[in-house]
Amino acid sequence: MSVTILYKEQPPFPVMATPDGDDLWLTLDDLRSATGWEIRPEGVCREGQCVPIPEGREREFVRESPPRFNLAALARWLEQPVLHDDVHGVWFFGEAARVRRETLRSLQAPDFRLPDLEGRMHSLANYRGKKIFLVSWASW
Amino acid sequence: MWQGLYDELKDRSFVVLAVALDSGGVASAGQWILAAKPTYPCLIDERHVVAELYSMVNVPSAVWIDEAGRIVRPTEVAGASDAFRTQMDRKTKQVSAEGIADRQRTRTAYLNALRDWTAKGAESPFAVSRDEVRRRSSGPSDEHVFAAAHFRLGEYLYTQGHREAALPYFSEARRLHPASWSYRRQTWELEEPGKAGGPDFWSAVDALGDRSYYPPVTL
């Protein structure tokens, strides 16, 4: 069935996948396109970081023929919040609280990319070299 | 709202980055930006990503970031006070003279701190120490990131036209992160325009009792 993956801050990504309860099996191409994760000899890797698949539990993560990867199992292993709406076929994968806390403790301001009114994209990193007063507001 | 400050300080390698936490996107935030015509960047954050990254629970909240991208003051209330709770007529939105004075004091003290930091950088007492930044920034709990998951999934369903399906996710986000006024008011507003500032809002504010809506900032 068609499933939309919302992976952290990445844009919604539609895939053909087989949800099975709390598990979500993806082709390796979809895994890479939707999330950035790739399977390598050292484990599963994204943005220069590799996570070894826990020994003895490979079958929870990987299926051989046809090759499929269980994104939900990886997210649970990394303590990410996972939520799925089965009626609409939407899966959300957030960032682990532990990772968010470690990021804040590093004192480096986490980067983001957002549009302005005209749709031009700005990232925090664009303003490196200036003192930045980052301030929120809302119309509500 | 920050134009005067920006005009005053922009030649000192200072920038205001305003982020509208607004799932209504341009349709909601746009008219305010067009009316104010700020010359600093005003970004639109429909998914409240910045609130998630910086553990912001209300607006206006701010973070100070130095030239190297390091946080020198973590998320805190940006110059707002609780005067509106007791000093404002809830029908006419008129604020008493005492309320206006309180608001001015809070805002002026905050702006003066910003001016000091802009002039002195790391030497400013308002750029707090690394340990103090860490002490003040607790970061999210497991419930908080799960609240964010509910908000994000609900917000996606809502923008796809599945309003009814979105509502249970919104109410779960509010339950999991009761301290987040932005989740509460944003999701109320999506449920029913005007609800974010209506009777539900005022009962929630009144239910705070002695607790702050805008916790006072230690400058």
C-alpha cells in the first residue's frame, strides 16, 4: 500500500510499503530516499554516522528476499518517537529526546531551513558571523 | 515588533531572525508581516520545527546565538510580562496604565540587555556562561518529543484536508506537553478560528493561579 513517511524535518515522502502492525518494511531505495539511511557492511548509516544492527536481532531489521529494511525497528532501537495513522497511511519518525538534549548541551545552535513570505529559503547557518536574535511569534 | 531594535543595531553585525510558529502558513502569518513590513528576515514555520529544536513553549520566546553559532542565552521569554492577566480588560483589550508601565519595564530591561550584548559580546554579563546556558536549557523529555510527534502527524493530516482525523492527535499533543502554550493555542486555532484567544484560553490562563504564563527572565 501507499504510505507517506514524515522523517524528522524532511519533506513528506510517499513510498509503496508493507506496514505490519508497528513495523514498516521498505525497499532499500525507498529507505535511502525517504530517510537518508543506507545499509553498509558496518551497519546502517546516515549523515556520516553508522549504527551496527544489534547482534542476534538481524531478522527484526533486515529481510533478504526481496531485500527490505524495517525502519520502525531502527527508530525504536534509536529511541525515536514513532507514530502511525493506519487509516491515512502516514508514519512519523521524530528525533530522540536524548539526541535533542545532547544537541542543546553542546551549546551549538541547531540549524534549520525555513521559507520567508516570498518562499525564499533561509537557514540559520546563512547568518553565521553575526549575532543572531532568534525570536518566535505567532498570529494565533 | 523588533524593527526599532534592528534598525539601531544592524550595523553592529546583529540580525533579528523572526520565526512565525504558524501552521496556517502565509495565509495566517502573511498579513501581519505585510502590515509590519519588517526589514529583518521573517520566516514561517508551519510545523513548529524551531520550537521543537529549541524547546520553546510559548511566544515570544528567544535565543541568543553568537557569531560562532554558539547559544549564549537559551530559550526564554522575549521581553513579555504577565501584566495582561490582571491589567487588561478582556472585552475591550484595554490595558491599564499600571499594566502598560509593567510591560514597558520588562521590555526595556530585555532590550537593554540585548544592546549590551551587541556592544560587548562575550564580555556582556547577559551572555551567560556555558554552564549557565546548560543549566537553563533542560531540553525535551520523552513525553515532549512524543507530543511533537502527535503535533506533526496531526498537522500533516490537517494540511491534507483530514481535519477530523487530525483533532485526536492535537488533543494528545496538548495532553503530553501541557506546558506548551504554542501547541495548545495553535491546535485550538486550527480546530476553530478564534479559539486560541477565546474563553478556553482565558480559563487555562486563570487555572495557572500563582504560576506564570510568561516565566520572569533572570537577566
